[in-house]
Amino acid sequence: MQPIHIGLIGLGTVGTGVAQILQEKAELIAARLGARLVLKRVAVRSLERPRGVPLAGVQLTTEVASLLHDPDIAIIVELIGGYEPARTYVLDALRQGKHVVTANKALLARHGPEIFETARALRRDLGFEASVGGGIPIIRTIKEGFVANQFLGMACIINGTTNYILSRMSDQGLTFQEALKEAQALGYAEADPTYDVEGIDAAQKIALLSSLAFGAWVPQEAVYTEGITRITPLDIGYARELGYRIKLLALANLRQGRLDVRVHPALVPARSWLANVGGVYNAIVIHGDMVGRNMLIGRGAGALPTGSAVVGDIVDVARNILNNSTGRVPPQAYHTPEARSLPLQDIGELVCKYYLRFQVLDQPGVLAAIAGILGQHAISIESVIQKGRGSAKDDTVSVVMMTHEAQEGNLRHALAAIAAVPSVRGETVCIRVEETEEAEAQ
Amino acid sequence: MQPIHIGLIGLGTVGTGVAQILQEKAELIAARLGARLVLKRVAVRSLERPRGVPLAGVQLTTEVASLLHDPDIAIIVELIGGYEPARTYVLDALRQGKHVVTANKALLARHGPEIFETARALRRDLGFEASVGGGIPIIRTIKEGFVANQFLGMACIINGTTNYILSRMSDQGLTFQEALKEAQALGYAEADPTYDVEGIDAAQKIALLSSLAFGAWVPQEAVYTEGITRITPLDIGYARELGYRIKLLALANLRQGRLDVRVHPALVPARSWLANVGGVYNAIVIHGDMVGRNMLIGRGAGALPTGSAVVGDIVDVARNILNNSTGRVPPQAYHTPEARSLPLQDIGELVCKYYLRFQVLDQPGVLAAIAGILGQHAISIESVIQKGRGSAKDDTVSVVMMTHEAQEGNLRHALAAIAAVPSVRGETVCIRVEETEEAEAQ
């Protein structure tokens, strides 16, 4: 049976999972592929470090060049993450005639056009299923399964760290800091959690998914991004009272020829699909004009789920090698993606419902003042919750409002005016409500 | 741009959807595929019937042979359903060198080995994504995305008709007959609903999915099958009181080298993923040893969702035609599926929890008699609900029990003995409880 040789760069969590799967599942994969996948060389930073996986017959090296220039090796798997030297390795591998499989969403979100164009021009395969949603087959679904669809929108929970933190805050009443510490202790959050909790990781992923689904490059910088650091148990509690859960969503919608891409915490109806995706699970609701709404749920991280996606890509490339059909599916989903361009919608133009929490002195006329200013800015109120003291440590009370659909630009002007009302104290909490995407599913 | 010509057999609901998509999405598909899909000929039973879709430039014919022998046509799409003449058309098309795309699960569940082997031996492509779960990309996920996994199990809602009926019974308190009539009026159920409500359609689908996932042919006749016709609002109500919903599940599990495949109504925990899949949606929970549990949800029927899957398969085949790589993925997922054989588990060997409802005369000692017989058969009781009269029209009362895990063979012996107890009236209701698969997701 024909062997196909693989070179792996990086033996961290996912790299170890990939090495384990390639070895443990060799027979099973051979029966399905009709060829043997052989892990030939692994490039690591240090040869001394103990490895969590047996590597019998595998050459460990610190020289990445020895993989890139090994004529036996057909597929390079890049799992070191980050921008450089990952970018150089990937481009060099493609230019050496290798196919590349990577889980590096940061790299693709920043250098996607260069890397996709290089792979396309050289007709090399570039697999990156593992870069979004761990083991969830979303890239394949966009590029292949749903190829007959104009995509209309996506609503995703694609950061497991923040979903774990919000689930713990919601289920156990923990503060953000408490839930973060717990996530760090369990290895679900990094020592420096910025990328996850500020929404940057989710923004990289939704930028990449949008580029594939809509066929026009969406730079990560164009994604409006808000993290979860200011979410409090108080707001989670009010949201629950109103019939909602708070989730960090990554959203992309095509509306009247313009693309609206954003990452922020949002209230989702408690009975919706996304509200019930807890813990470290990821979920992606994807809306095609023919297929309607589909949702895919699975583990968004971890050595084996992510390794499963990497090896799925390796098999895909191997099938192309065996059939001389590399470049069969264009890396960025379209044959001529550069020909497409879509204007992006500014966050100020967004129209949705909003959850607002004002901290006010318990004085006559405050509610009237707030409602009056909202009215002047064309924002109408759907419901109000006002409770007695006790919810805050100072002498203020919470006034919680759900608005009807309003334009964000108007809302921001209104909130600026409300901040100048003397009885209003502190910063007003404002969280978007997302209920169009999943409400129909019940 | 190179054209790829398609011949379509059958212009019913799905055929009309496919014709519509091929025409409306021609530009979009060309941009992604790099070639034009051209619907050249459509075979119908009568040329007179009005069509729901414009067919400019398409040759309508009643002669299927004119498609099968047209040298321009590379792909035959079979959408007439049923066993014959569909089987003959599909086999003839393959032998004429055509690739085939079909949505016909009945055909594949019965004649799969013959059709798969013909396609494999001739290295022709055979696409059948639309045969299970409408637009949901489950076949592709099993054969490609999750190729690195030994599959451990599946739990599916794959019949939209019964899911709609059970949802209406659950939400509105309708009887089975009332909900069925409503489903028929809305076009969700056939005039003769047997295939759907008796679980046969779901059994065909789970047989097919099992054959792909486990690589050994599972004949539909080997699938233990129970429908939903005996489910009552009374049991739905008790299940709800116990924290469960009733769904028609199609299940396949690999346990100690044996395959357990079955279709029956089951109690699922109210907070589980599957419990919250309502209406006409389908959902498939699939468990791979590397990727863990994933769930895919989407519309399980309808012209456009199912058409989306058919056209996805057509594009897949077209990519193989353009790259001379037909036969790239073996139709039955394994290169040598005939080499694999898995013994099937008998339903009597099943171990799970059971929901039981006895109708008994309200007399002293009845509960003791039932509990005693269960105990003699090694069945222990987790909880009991017994209420006063009013729930039944006769002079009996309901005694509802949830058992701990028990073996079905033992349970059947116990139920036979209980039926002989004088105070027990009518047939005991027995519904399996399925909670292992989805409980962890919350």
C-alpha cells in the first residue's frame, strides 16, 4: 500500500494529538483512504523535552528546513501558531511543492490573501478545517456541502474559553474574575487571556469564515469586536429574568449587498439553539438561501477533537495526491475571490434590540428623563424592570430596559445624552439582543 | 468555461428544487466550481403536467433511455424514489459510464451492496447526501470530515413527519390522530403515513448511516423498528413531569464489537440537545472516538434544503470530472467494506432505563405485586408516580415507573408476568429512555 509521508511542525497540544491519531488510527485510515499515512519527521524547538506520545520511527529534529526539503514529504502540517515564523514556513512549504495543513487562524486571518493566492497559483492544497471550531466540519460545509447556497448569515459560539466562563457565571453566579481563574486552573484559559476574553480569537475566526462564505476578503481589523470582561452576574440575572442567556457571539450577515461582521456579547432567547450550547462546546448556525438554517455543535478545542480535523484535512490532501487532483477545491472557496468585493456595514448602522441597564438615584423623574431622551432619538422601549435598592452597593437602583429595534448610531447619541442626566450614575450597560437567527428553530 | 451536462430523472418536489437551484445559482456555482453545470434533459412521466419551475433550454422527455445514452450527459440525478425502476436506472447509468446522484434512501437501504459495488468497480461517483437528513451534510461528515475517527455511536432525529407530530402532541396536547391529520393537511405527512409513523423511513436511514460509519453492511431488516402510533398525550405528560421529552430516535451504537441499531420512541432529558429539536427539523448526534460528540441540525425535508444537498453532490462529482479524479472517495466510505463484518446485537440484550405505565385497579397490593415481579427479574425501580383517578376513562389508575438500567429480555419476561396479575388491565406502556448520548452537553 502506497505510503504518503507527512512532516509535522510543532508538538504542542494539537501536534501531540495529531501524532497520536496518525499512529493509533493508521489501520482505520488506510482502510478508508487506500494508502498509508506515515509521520516521517517532526520539528520541535527542543529535542530534550519529554513527549506525551510515543514516536517510534519518527525523526525528531529542530531543523524545520529538513522537513521542507525532504523530497519524500508531501504534506507539511503547521501547528506552531502565531504569525512568524509560521507564515514563512507555510509559504516556503508551498513553494517547495508541499501541501499544507494548518490550524492557525491568526495566521490566515492576517496573511490569508497572500497564503491563499500562493496555494492557488501553485495548485497546492491548503487545509485549515482545524482553525475554526475544533473538530466541527464547518470549513468543509461552507466550501463543499453548501456550495449551492448564497450564504445569508452566521451566528457562532466559536470561543470555548469565553463560553465556559459565561456558562459558569450563569450557572454558578460567579463573577467574571472568579470564572476566569477557574478556567485558567483547568487549562481552558491562557495565563494572558486577552485574545480570548477580548473577543480577538473569535474575530479572527469569523473574519476567516466570512471570507470563505461570502467570497470577499474580510480583514480581521474590520470586525467590530467587544469582549466579555464587563459582563456581570447582575446583567446575567436580569437577562435570565427577561428570558435570555448571555453568550459571546460572532456574527456575519449579508444585508442589502453589505456585510455586517461583529463579535460581542449578546442576549439570546433562552429556548434558542445557541443559548443551550454550554461549557467548552462551540456551535455555528449557518444560514444558506437554499438549505435554510443549519447548526453544527462540537468540541471547539482539545488535542483530539482538533487533531481529528487536522487528520481529516490530511486525508483530503492525500486523496488528491493519490488521484492527481490537488487544487480540486479552491482554498478560499471561489476560483476568483479577488474579483469579489463587498462593502462592510459600520456598527453605527446596525439595527437590533438592546438590553440597557442604568444605575440611577432613586428620585422622582429619572425614568421619565431617560425614556424622554430615548424617545427623542427614535428608540422605543419594549419593557422595563425597576427594582428597589439592594442590587447595588451604593445608593443607586438598577433600571433595566429592553428596546424595540433601534439603530445603534441613534442609541449611542441617546446614551451620551443620558450620561449627562444628574441622577444617572456610572456607565450604562448596553448589550445587543440577537434573536432573529434561532427563534424559528423551536 | 467548460460545461458539465446533467440529466435529471423525476420532477417531483425535490426534482423541481434541483432544477430551480441549477438555474438560479448557475453563476454562483460557476464561480466556486470553475465550470458551468448545465441541466440538459429531464425525464418525466407526462409531458403535459404543468411544472413549478421554468425549464428554458431544457429537453423534457418521457424516455429515460435518452438520458442514459446521451454522450454529453456526465451526471444522472435520480429523484423518482422507490425500488424499481430506480434501481435499473441507477445501475444502467453507472454501466453507461455516468456518475449518479440520488436522494433515494429506500433504494440504497435495500440494494446498497449491489449499487455501491457497481460504482466502486467502475470507479464511478455515487452521491447520496440528500438521502438522509435533507440538507444536513452528514454523509460527507462521516466519509470525509471525521475520517480519522472510529465511530462509537449515533443518535438521530431523522424523520421530520414524526418529529412534527410529536412536537405538536407535546406542545398542544393533541392526540396522535389529530396531529397526524394536521401534518397531512400541511403536506408534512403522506396520505398513507405508514413509512413515516411506523419508523420504516428512519430505519432505512439509520441502516445506511451505520453502513457508512461502521463499514459493514447493515440490512434494514436487521434494524429493530417501533413507530409512534401508540404514543399518547398521557405518556407525553408523565414524561414531562419526570423531566423528559418523547422523540422518535434512530440509534446506532458500537459496544464490545457488536452493533446495536434501532428505531423507537424514547424519553430524552428535557435539557439535552435532541429534546430541543422541534418541528420539521432533523438532528444527528454523532460520536467519534477522537472528535467526541458533534450534532448537526437542519431541515430534514423540502424541495430546496434537499435540493441543496443534491446540488452539493453534483458539484462534488463535477470537481472529480474536471480533475479526472472520479472514485476519489469510496461510495461506502471504505475501500474494502465487504471485508468487514460486525455482529448485530439483539434487542433482548439491550440495557437501558425504561419508562413503564401500568393501568391498574385501585386496590391494595397491586403496586407490591408489580414491584415484586420486577424485582424477581432483576429490574430495580428509580421512581414511581401514582395518582388518583381521573387520568383514565375507566375505573383504573395509572402507575408510572422509571427503572434503573435493566436488560430488555428480563423486562419482557417481567411484563408478561405482570400482564397476568388480575388487577392489571390493558397493555402496559413501555418506552426506552436514552440519556447517555447527550447529557454531557449542558
